[in-house]
Amino acid sequence: MYLSNSKIIVIKIGSSLLVDKSQKIRKKWLSSFAEDIQKLKNRNQKIIIVSSGAIALGCKKMNYNKKNIKLDKSQAIASIGQIELMNLFSQTFSKYKINISQILLTLEDTEERRRSLNAKRTFENLFNLDFIPVVNENDTIATSEIKYGDNDRLASRVAQITNADTLVLLSDVDGLYTKNPKIFKNAKLIQKVDDLKKDLKEILIKGVNEYGSGGMETKIEAAKICQLAGCGMIIANGIYLNPISKIMKKNIYTYFSPRVSKLDARKKWIISSIAPKGEIIIDDGAKKALKSGKSLLAAGIKKISGKFNKGDHIKILDKKNQECARGLSSFTSDEIIKIMGHHSNEIEKLLGYVAKSEVIHKDDMVEI
């Protein structure tokens, strides 16, 4: 039910789903997964895949034991495995006529506003080009201080950035249980979690985190991020063939419902940002356009104050200096000075390079 109603879906797959315990690649599984993705695409749903497996495939190629590798060497192994991983995806998905691209992210790419804004635009452009992004943590350059440490939290950040409707974490269990189901036969599957604090009070997560490739604790952390981003999250068993079809048919999983709507989450993120770096004063025509849900264009800007960079949080004021909106700028203050009052088709000529047509995109703006 939740997946069929989602426009944007982020699906995280762990390395244990791609490579089995004997280090054999599960090609049949990946092929069945690609078949599932094709079905979602045919329903005009936008898909992002967050995949582990670069280090596991690098170890397989080099015949190393993953447990004995230190961080600096694991970065080199990840570099080798990254090509193996993308080749595996490319070969498998091309059979289903699915185009894929690769995005490597570090923690800073999603935490720092300007970089997360750039990442969001990249995802949007890939959707427009009919490509499915395959995301992985950039293990080749990430140090222990700036690593996610697991792809569950990375997937939740990707879901937050892209304004996704649902994040699916494919694990090796059916969902979140009251106890570890591999030890306790009376463990019960929790089908829905609305309030994490209240609903999980009876569960000792630390006693349950031995199962699941990333551990249940990291999945709960991912759920917290999703819930505050207005995104639903599913933990489900991905071991079976055609795992997404199975989720949709059998409804065996744990669903974490969003605590706020996506719009509220977006507003919360923009309004609760640190103090705005500058101000833009707009004319009546631009104000009317904003009220009808349109983006802010250069033509409607009368004046700016403050010095700010691309992606910075700024106030939008009307001619009476009354705040009417806030948003994230697609241009620096210096660039806006050059283009304000001009039509969008003049921007390239004025700046000397290709740039966006919107000074503040409607998706990055909140009306006050």
C-alpha cells in the first residue's frame, strides 16, 4: 500500500544481499531485483538505489578477508570494488533496459546545505534523463570521522534530500521484532511504528541489534531521520528473489510512519535554519508569483542586501520591507547583483556562463 502510493522511493540494499557468505555474487537475486525496479519504473515511480558492496566486491577480487582490513587499506579496496559493483549493476540492469548512474556521497555532502542542494539537483536531472541513481558512501576518501559507518543512515539522508515518499531498507529479517527472532520463538513482528519513543519502549534495541546486516540500532536512527523529513520507512526481508514485489504482495514488514508531512518537514528545515545570510527585495509581480507557488526569477528582484553564497538561507521581502518568504539561493549575492531586473534568458550573457533560471526554486522556498 505504502509503496504503490509513493512517487519517489529510495531502496537500500546491503552487501549481504549482493554477496553471500562464501563470497559468491548473488546474480540471480540482483536480476530479480532489477525486474522489480522495471515494474516500479513502468508505473512512473522514481527510484534511487543505495547500495553497499564495494568493499565486499573489492575483497572478493583481491581475495582478502574483510575483517582483517584497516581503514586506509579499505579505502583502496573500496576503489577497486566500486568498479566491480557498478559493472555488476550495469550488466544486470541493461538486460531490463534500465539506465543507471553512480553517485558517491560523503557525510558532508548531505550535512552541508549548499552541497546537499547540489546533490538534490543532480538527482532531479538524472530522473529527467531517465536514469536511476545508484548511491554509495564514498569509502575511497571518507575518513572514520566523516563516515556514515553504515548505509542505513546514508539512505535516510538521501531520502531527506530528495524529498522521497518512502525509504525501503532491505535487511535479512522481516522487520523489527519485539525480541531477536533468531533466538526467541515468541518474538513478534511489529507491523507499524508511529511514535518511536512510545512504540519501542518495550524493546531493548541493543539486545536485538545482532540481526540485520547493519544492525537494528542504525535502522532506528535512519527511521528518526525519515520521520522528521516527512518520509515513511520500511524494514523488510530482502533475501528472497523479487524482494520488492514480495513486500507489495505479502505486506510483511515494519512500517515507520512520517511524523510530519513532507511540506512541513521542508518548512521546518528551511525556517529552522541558522540566521539568514541576506535579504532580497522583490516587486509586486514577483510577490504575486510566489503566492501562486512559482519560483523567484531575477526579473522581479529590486534590491539585495548582505553577502551570501549559493545555497545560503535568505529572506525575501516585499517593497514595504515585510518578509514574505524564505529560501535557499541558487546564486551568490554578487551574481544576483549582475542579473537582478533582467529576464532569465539574459542570465548566461550577463554572467558569461550557463546558470539556473530560478534565483530561488519553488522547492527551496517557504512562504511566510
